[in-house]
Amino acid sequence: MKTPAPSSRSLRDLRRLTPARVGLGRAGASLPTDALLDFTLDHARARDAVHAAFDAAGIRSSLRELGLDVFEVASRARGRKDYLRRPDLGRMLDQASQHLLAGHKAGPCQLAVVVGDGLSPTAVNAHAVHVVESLVPRLAADGIAIGQALVATGARVALGDEIGAIIGARMIVMLIGERPGLSAPDSLGAYLTFAPGPGLTDAERNCVSNIHGAGLGYDEAAFRIAWLVREGLARGLTGVALKDESGGPRPRPVITNATSCDKSET
């Protein structure tokens, strides 16, 4: 008895499973008009995301409504052109920000959260506050408080290293706009670094990425970030030595009335 051949799946079935551009077809030697127009539109959205205005004041106000003390800082990149052409400038605080943080240093804190514009201010404007809102109660359930929150303009991921060193944070969570893609111009990433300080490499960080409407949801992202924060603080490390073993099914929302943060150091 012959085994029946598996049913073939069409390219249309494959396109339902991924936003990637597959099986676009062709018109002569070129793409069909619809596929070309879709590509052009997504490319324009990605470019717009890179150059979008960063709503630092609005994010700062929203974080304060969550009960967090918030400072605004900036990198040495003096504009978007500097930021894109000189990545090194986005990894260093300007002098005014250094003096601001040094002058308001209130002693070591367990955890600090930095919200930076990164390569997609659109992503940060849309998602960062929602992630923090979902993250706060999950951290509180583990007895972890956000001791300091900062909003950083012209930020690269490594800017959190200098910030953490100045304010004395044991761990930094950097929420930052990821490089826009043609299917996700508004993707947010979270980078976690234990014992932040100048000179660290990406091998010493953990990342929770692809936080956006069609990607990782706010609650699941907060669940994974909170797990990494708890385990990172307990083990005294982040990076390649800390694997995300949170596992399990999609987490249920945490419901709490607590919005204020205890700044005590444990």
C-alpha cells in the first residue's frame, strides 16, 4: 500500500504565516506593481521611523504618573545627523547630563530604567511607557523597585553603561527603538546590563526584542524582562552566562494597585 503524498501548500498559505516577502511573483523582469508599491511604502515608513521626533517630555510625564522619579539626559550627538553618522557620540553623555546625574546622586539603587530614542523613536513613543507600566507590578511582586528612571535623547544602548555607573545602579534596563525593518518600523528592544560601566560589550547584556503590535506583547515582554532582572540580580550577572529560561505558557497579567516605588537598597 502506497503512503499518500503529503498535501502541497501554496505560497498563499506561506504568506499567511509570515510578514516576510515571499512568492511575490513577477511582471516581466520586474515585480508586480502591488508588490513594488507595498515595498516602497514600507521602506518609507522605516525611514520615517528613524527620523521621527522623540516625545521625551510626554514619556517623562507618563513615567511620573506611574510613580517614578524621572530625569531627562542627552548623549553627545547634537542632532539626528550626528547620531546616525557618529554612533560613538550616542554612547556618551554630554557634560550637562553628567553634571545633572552626579549632582542628584542619592546613593546606589538596585535597578534603573532608561528609555532612549535609539534608531526608532516611533517605537519608543508608541510602546515604552506601556512596557514599563506592565513591568512595575511584576518587579514589585519580586520585591524589586525601580530606583531611578531616565529619558535619554540621542541614545545608543551603551549609553546606559555610563548612566548606571554615575548613579550607582546594580542593573540597567534600557528600552530603546530597534533598527526599523520593512515589516516592523516600530520595534522596541529591552537591554539588561548588570554592574553597568564604560567598556562593557554586548556579550555582557541580555536582550528582549521585537516588542511591537505584531510581535512580542507588552505583558509577555514585561514577564521576560522581570525574570531576567530577578535572576540577574540574584546571580550577579547578565549576558551570555544568563540564559532566558523563563519558559512556560504565555503569562497572565499581574493586577495591582501599587504605583509607587520603594527606593531602598536590599
